[in-house]
Amino acid sequence: MNATADRALASAATQAEPILRVQDVGLVYGSSTVALDGANLDVPKGQLTALLGPSGCGKTTLLKIIAGLIEPTAGAVYVNGKPVEGPGPDRALVFQDFALLPWATVLDNVAFGLRARGVPRKEREETARHYINEVGLSGFEDKHPHELSGGMRQRAGLARALAVESDILMMDEPFSAVDEQMRRKLQEDLLDLLKIEKKTVIFVTHSIEEAVYLADQVAILTRRPGRVTKVIRPDLDRSGDVDVIRRLPQYVELVDEIWASLKHYVE
Ligand SMILES: Nc1ncnc2c1ncn2[C@@H]1O[C@H](COP(=O)(O)OP(=O)(O)OP(=O)(O)O)[C@@H](O)[C@H]1O
Ligand SMILES: [Mg+2]
């Protein structure tokens, strides 16, 4: 394909109807805590959108609104053009600690969301084994969360989220509790997984590097009351290995550009 056709395709991709639209969303907690005010965001299908912003700016709140766990006090969220009115099988939310059930095995934890959906036991277990294998946890099906390392628990949580086979996966700082080596491995594995799974992912992180490395688009939020102030599309050549990507001039420039947008929030 020639460069012109490539560009035309890329432009068609960015103009495509988003799978998810956050429109003028506001959220007031109680009588006075304005967490979000006028938040707008389009999330393209099959891409990873990272949310970056100062602590307390409303990122988790926004994920909960998208998940349908809390209702916005203004505006609305649309999935494929339909307003979100509560939780649904099209959206799965993964919390930072993955909230694994401590008394249940890896297999039961991964199959858990399917039981709630009435999937028969045999099928649940087959699906769970498939995703356990996909995240690299084969052989640990019968272990309990306390018998796993932090990184393995994250993988189990990811397998559980994948097992419900929602199109949209929301992840709230999923890799923030593991060490840097494990974090890098999980990031690479997530990108590999997404090549197979083709999910739409909304990923909250505090790490600019993580956002630039993982995301097709990075949405930057302002300090509370949060709203999206800037959307950047890294458009990196990800064909090389992670160390090559992190040294690309474009990668380094993007990290600097985003830091320039965020640093005044910490001054
Ligand atoms: N249940 C709640 N009741 C009242 N206020 C809340 C509630 N949850 C969050 N808030 C407030 O709303 C604001 C946004 O919180 P939120 O957890 O969405 O931020 P965040 O961007 O996820 O922060 P962090 O980066 O620290 O996780 C904060 O000021 C927080 O104190
Ligand atoms: Mg949060």
C-alpha cells in the first residue's frame, strides 16, 4: 500500500464513529464536591485510550460512570450511540487490586463473572481455562490468590475481565502496585494480548511513559473538576521491541509534551 492510501486509511480510522462517547459529563458528589465538569471524550473502537491526570481529578469517577455504576449529574455516556443506563455485558471494569475473591481458586475467580451471567459450569470452566492460558497462568488454576505473586494476581484479574468477553475493558491503574520489571512485562503482555483480543480499552494510569507506550490516544484531564483538556495520538511505530520504542525520538518528545501539560498541577 502506498503512503497516500495509508494516510487516507489512518484518517478514516480516526474519523470513525466511536464505540463510546462521553458527552458533557458532570458529576457532583454530595452537595459540593464537583468531581467532573463538562468532560468530553470519544473512544475509538478497538483502540487503547489512556486517561492521565492529577490525583483526584475524577478518573476513577469517569470509569465508574462509563461502567454504569454511578449516574452522571450532567451529560451522558453513549455506547454505540445508545445512552448508558447501568452496568452491561458490553463493559467490564478492572480495579487496581483486581478484587480477586481470596477464598476462590484462580479458575473460580476467572469463571466468576460468567456464573453471574448464567453460563453453564462446563462452558464457564472451558472459557476460564482459555483465558488463564492466554495470560500465561496455566498450571495455577487451583491456586488461591494468596499463593500467587503480585504480577500473577494482576494476570488472574486480567483473565477474569477478559473472560466476560466485553467489547470494552476499563482498567483503573492496573499495574501500579507491581515493581518496574513486572510492570514492563505486564505492559508488553497486554499489548500482545490486545493483538489477539481486539478490545477497546480505557486505561487509567499515573505514568506518562506507560500511557505513551500503550495508548493509541492519550486523554489528559485537568485538575478537579476534571474534564479532558487535550487528546494526543502517539502513533508510534510499535514494531520494534520495547527498548527500541522507548528510545524513539517521537516517544521521548511525547513524554516531554505531556509532562509539560501536567507539571503545573504539581507545582
Ligand atoms: N464516593 C465519593 N464521595 C465523595 N467524594 C468522592 C467520592 N469518590 C471520589 N470523591 C472525590 O471526587 C474527586 C475525584 O475522585 P476520583 O477517585 O475519581 O479521582 P481520581 O482521578 O481517580 O484520583 P486518583 O488519581 O488519586 O485515583 C476527589 O476529590 C474525591 O475525593
Ligand atoms: Mg482513581
